[in-house]
Amino acid sequence: MPRFEVGASDARVVEVEASNWLSALGDGLVALGMMGGLERLACEVLPNGRVLARNVRDGQGYVVSMLGVEAEGRGPLPPLTGGSRAAGAEPGADAALEADEDEELEDSLTGPGPDRPPDEGRTDLWRGMGRTVGEPTTTTSRVMERLERVRAAPSDLIAWHEALDAAHALVPAEAGAALEREADGRLRFLHAYGPRSAGVQGALMPAGIGIAGFAVERVASLLVTDTRSDPRFCSDFDQVTGFSTHAVICVPVAFEGRVFGCLELLNPLLPGGFDRAQLEVVELVAGALAERLADA
């Protein structure tokens, strides 16, 4: 029987044996003690065979990977069959684990469809992230370690810094920023990196302005592959700093109705540009940061 690795965004990972990924996810959730209170998971099978799952209620993310199969050229996971409910799972778990084929993952945290590229040509969730050409493929454990560093940050300010650093390491970009929401809705640049980043450190952005303002007000993740064609893009900061923004990933940092701000990455460094899988990686980082800030 195939073996799977099930990882949660709180850095815990378990190995299970199962006939297919859905059973593996169910068994993994039981082993991790996360089945209780689960309402619905939005699931997606990536082209390389890995499965992304997200608890629609609280944003908790999970990754299911088949062990003993190389990510490159991986065939499809075993098909779902009748009676696939995980052994020991609570009654009704099937309904909670089913992927809604008529509903995009954007139903919970993502923005309008046009912001996302077609499924064709998407990169592997873990491939090429946080590495230069020729380096080994990023592992699930490395991603989980990054998320744990965010959760274990000794202060809110350091947590924001760790989150931005993690986002940049996993999804290399020319520039990026961590923006904290003020009480009046404005966004303050807490941390930034990249060319001309010193010009925005500590700056305030009016509420609702630009892609970041839209993402925070709507609590919606955005992937903009061409800022010139997006009416939400505000070029004011580019004009002030001299930086040129071509593409953006922006993810709100929010937890159970509380919106803390957002993480933003500008201009991809890897071939092919930003894609949906990379957006979901930043969502995992933002989710870990939101939980850390909510617990403070």
C-alpha cells in the first residue's frame, strides 16, 4: 500500500499508509489530532501529484505527498475509490474532506478569477522556491521549518520579519514588503527588501489604495501578473522610489475576522513568473503569521 506524508502548516508531519490521497489526508488529520471541529476542506491536486488542502473556516493548510516517488515526472496519485473514508475518522468526515469541483480554492481567501493564471504551466508547489538554479528541490520539511520560525517569533515585529523572510525564501522575488494595518485602516511598511526598499520603510499607505489596500479590505489574496492592466495598481510608490513593479503577489494576514495587514512580493525572480502554487505558499506563510499575531 502506498505511503504518504501529511504535513500541517504548524510544522507537524506524519507518515501514513493509504490507498489514495483522500484516505491519507483523513488518516493524517486523525494522527495530527486535527479532525475535531473540521467543517470543510478545499483541496487541489497539483500537476506533480501533491495535494494542497485548506480548512475553509480557519485557513489551516495541509500538504499530502506520496513517499518514494520523485517530484519530477511524478504520475498521478492513486484514484479515489468507494469507501475511502479514513480509518478512525469521525462519521461525516467524507463530506468535510471532499473537494468541491464546482468551487475554486479562491472561495475563501483568494480574489477574482482573472487575477490567477490558467492551471496550465503552474509550477510545483515546492520546486524552485528559495533556491538558485542547480540547487536541490525544496523539501516539505524546509517549508514547515520556515512556518515554525514564524510561529515561534519572540515578538510581533520579529514575527512579521520572519514571515517576509520566509515568503521571499520560498517564492524568490525582486522585492517584497510586510505591511501592518493601522487602526484607521492605513497600511504601514514594517519591513521591506529589494531595490529602493529604504524609501518605503515606515511609510504609510492610505486605506484601500493599491493592490495591498484592496487585498486587506476584501481579505482576498491577489496574484497580478501584469500591473499595467490592473486598475487596482497604484504607481505612486514606484514614482517616488524609482522602482518598477511588473507583477505582484499580495496576501492578507487575517485570522478569525481580525485583519493584521498583508505580505506582498514584487516581480518574480524565477522563470515563468508568479503562479497559483506560489500564491498558495505565501498564503501558508501569512496564515502562520496571523495565528502568531492572534495569540499575542
